[in-house]
Amino acid sequence: MDTSNEDISRDHVRKVFRAMLTARVLENKLGSLYKAGKIAGGVYLGKGQEAVSASLAACLIKGRDVYAPLIRDQAGRTAFGEELIDCTRTYLGSVEGPMRGRDGNIHRGRPRDGMPAMISHLGSAISLVSGMLLAKRLRGEMQGVLGGTCVGDGCTSTGSFHEGLNTAAVEKLPLVLTVANNQYAYSTPNDRQFVCDDLVDKAQGYGVRGHSVDGTDMLACIRVMKNAADRARAGEGPQLVVASMLRLTGHGEHDDGSYVDGELRESELGRDSIDVGRDQMIRNNFSDEAEITGWEAEAAKTVQAAVAQAQKESEPDPYQDDWRAFATPNIQGR
Ligand SMILES: Cc1ncc(C[n+]2csc(CCOP(=O)(O)OP(=O)(O)O)c2C)c(N)n1
Ligand SMILES: [Mg+2]
């Protein structure tokens, strides 16, 4: 195993890679459904960012920890334990979904499982996770708890980022804040976004520990994220992890991403973390070609079943709906 962290288990690595693979199969399907006009609203994918996403969420324990996924975190959602049916029901507007068919695509969550619904891509999750962690502290439930969320490079220029990270640092909260630096905020490149040499330099200004990682390198992401998670859980306060890569798709499926620099695409940043991960799995004997092919086939079957199920379910009925928030039981008790 080419990672120096002895306490990273084989099961942990396999879990991360399978979540990445499943997310990619699901996202390919979502992209096709969007292009076929079967999805109302936007589709926002995390292609290329799976390693970062899954390796953070794999460090979190559903039911105990707090995880606030953003639009590119399908792999993280899967690693955290979100059922695929929650995703397909939300995208396809099923009343059986966690948002009861009333909220579009990525704004879904299950707060009782420690996974709040996404508010905005631009930093609101940082304060949200911090607030949930503070609540746990006040209730005396903080022992060993961890919170995690992931934002983009563009988010680091917002007031929400500053306020959220600063407060988390002052309160010394057990938070892993990941920045997926995919080099663009929609079409705005890094050099129009910030002038520090490296986003990880910002950690020092907040008095938190910073970590850098190549976001296309699955094993490196697993190692760095586990280290950051262990430190936060142990009481060292917030950890800022900056991972670099490209998104291998548009900002959303409506966007062809043609503004992305061709040289960047050809660089190491343009590698596909799934290809890198597959190679690492085989080279380090975590799995083999046949097993991975089997995982892909299984993912395709599960995704197909989740889409078919959601497609045959009803939309919400405005005359029946009680219009309360999803966290409040509705008339059907969902
Ligand atoms: C306050 C606010 N302004 C603008 C938007 C529209 N918007 C959503 S994501 C995004 C770009 C985010 O870029 P980045 O943080 O780098 O994340 P990435 O999309 O690259 O993952 C923008 C401009 C928004 N959701 N909220
Ligand atoms: Mg970005």
C-alpha cells in the first residue's frame, strides 16, 4: 500500500473506491436523463472530484457525525450512506423522496442522519455544520464527533467562507473543511479569484492547520483526509484541506465548460481520479480487474433500479400537500 498511514484499512480504501465508481455510474445516468429532457431543472455533477469527495465522507460516521455535501459530492453522499433512491427520487420529482418532490436536484438531505440539505454552494454549509457541532457540544454529545463539508475555490472569496471558518476556529470545532480547487468558479479562473500563491496559505490566517493534496490521486486523498479527520476528532480544531483537480464536466450539464484552458486539461490536474484510483486498487492488491468490473455492473443495476422506481412514483399533489418543511412530519408521516 503506497500510503504511510498504517491505520488506513483495506476496507476503508475499497469503500472509497466503490463509492467513487457508483457515483460515476449514477452521474452518467443523470447526465443522460437530463439530455433526454427527463429532468426538470439543472443537473450538477462531480465528475473528476470523486476521490476528494468520497475520501472525506468515508471518515464520517452516519448517525453520529455531521456531513454537509455540496453539488459535486455524489461520491461523498454514497460513501456516507445516502441511498441512491434518495437521489433519483429528488431529481425525478417523486413525492416519496426525502424532499417530497418539492425541491430540485441537489438540495436534498436527511438532517436526522446528520446530513443537512444543501442551501447554497457558496459557503453557507460551513456555518451550518459549525452550528450543528456547537449544538452537539451544548448538549454534551461532542465526544469524538466530526463535521465535514466541501466547498469550491470560488467559495473561498465569499464572506460566508470567512465568517464560517473564523467562527469554527474560534470555537475550535472538530471540522474538516475541504476546498475542491477545480481551478474555476463557473467560468472564472483562479487568477481572477485570488492572489495568494496557494489557497492553503489561507489556513494560517485563520489559525487552523492546512493540508494540500492532489485531488486526482485517490490514495493521497484518502491518506490526507484521514489524517485531517483524526486531528479534528482529537480536538486540534478545524482542518483546511485544499485538493486540486479539474471538474471533468461543465458547471452544470447545461454548460459545456469550453472556457477551461486546454493546457490545464492536458496537465496532471486533468487526470480522472477514477482511472487513477482503479490503477491504484489493482497495483496495491486492494482489488482486481474482475472484481472492479463486477462492482461496475452492480452499480449499473442498482442505478437502473433506482431510476425505474422513482420514474413510476407520483409527483406531489399541491391539493394534498401540507406545505411544511421536510424535517417536520407531514400528513403521511414522512
Ligand atoms: C451567493 C451566490 N452567488 C452566486 C451563485 C451562483 N453560483 C453557484 S456555484 C457558483 C460558482 C462556484 O464556484 P466554486 O466555489 O469554485 O465551486 P465549483 O462550482 O467550481 O465546484 C456560482 C457563481 C450562488 N449559488 N450563490
Ligand atoms: Mg471551482
